[in-house]
Amino acid sequence: MHLGQIKTPGGAIAAVFEKGLARPIPGHTMLELIRRSEVEKLPLGKLASDLASRHAEEHTPVLPITPPEVWGCGCTYETSASFRDAEHGTREGMYAYVYREPRPEIFFKGTARVCVPSGHAIGIRTDSKFTAPEPELALILGTGGRIAGFTLANDVSAWDIERENALYLPQSKTYNGCCALGPVLITADALPAPYALEMSCTIMRAGKELFSGNISTSKLHRRFETLLEYLTRANHVPCGTVV
């Protein structure tokens, strides 16, 4: 099931999205809907369907969830680790090291404050000359690190700042508009094969294609459970966190 949020005069509320239309779920944000599904021990999709209006309306989706925290996991693809080592000219291969060792790279991306919905302008730092999109499969967590759903994310990064010095990673990763999410999320039970998805990215400028690439999530080096186990070690992330 495709779920998300729509804008109302009283703020964002959850909605079921079907065939380009939305069925509002009054009185619930997406975060509140996830929490209620846990309390009532009901599948998120069923609860959403039961609570949603029977009348479908035209709505533009906003952020599919207002995340209290957003985290990123790096070096999850071998090509990414190799590329970043080449970018940095690191003879010791610090990214390759993280790729092969048990402990993954996990970094704090920010909060809902730095997130923008799909279709909105991403942020570009004025002190960066090389802003790169990083299309990602994003996990939406329930309580205790449980995966409640999936969405798309753009982990926007100022690569030239990180390239200058690895200690500048927070400035490369966290700033206004640095994370795009959506447009909608799909419930975990509706995506039985998350390791068989094709991720693609196309960059257009003035009507011309500058770049196009794709990769399958089958190439992921680590399983979601491994990443989440490390993320939640001595770090109880709140319900609604996006990874």
C-alpha cells in the first residue's frame, strides 16, 4: 500500500494514495499512524485503509513522514567505496576499509528541518561548487528499529567539502534542503523483495541529460538488519526515524 501525507489548513495529515488520488486519514500524521498500528497491533496498511476517507481527492503529496531523525549509511556499495577512495586519493583506502570491516559507516543526516518533499528544490551550499545527488532506498522505522516502510531519498551531498577533508563530512551532509524524501512510502509487507529493486538517477539541465545511471539493491553489501543493529547500539532512535 502507498501511504503519505497531504497538506491541510491544520497541517500535514496521513493519506492513502491510489491511482494518483489521495484518501485523507483525518486526525493522524504518518508518525501517529505508525504508532497507533503498533499499539493496536494492526498492520499499517490495514489500519490506514480502515481509517481513510472513502472519497478520493486530488492532492500533491508532501513529506511522506515528518522524521524526528534522519540517518545515512555509507559505503554500502563496492562501487561507492572505490569511487570515494579515488576522489580522496587516500592511499590507505579508508572507504574500502569501512566497506570490508564489520562496522558500517553511519552518519547523522539531520531532522525534518533539513528535509524537502519530492519535486521541491533541494539545497545547494553557497560554499560548495560540487553538489551531488545520491539516490537511496530509505527505511522508515517504527519503535525499536523495526522497518515499517520504505521510501525514496536523495542524500544530497557537497562532495567537494568532504573531499577536502573527511572531518568535514557533517558540513558536506547536513544543511538546509540536504535530504529529499518521497513522494510516498510503501508499507514493509507490500515490498517482499527489497533487495531486488532497480534504483536510477537522471540529471537534466536546460532540457539536456547530463547524467543517467542505475544500480540494483541486490548489490547492497550489508543487510538492513545489520545496519539497523549498529545504528541502534546504545542509540535508541525514535519511532519515525528515516535511514
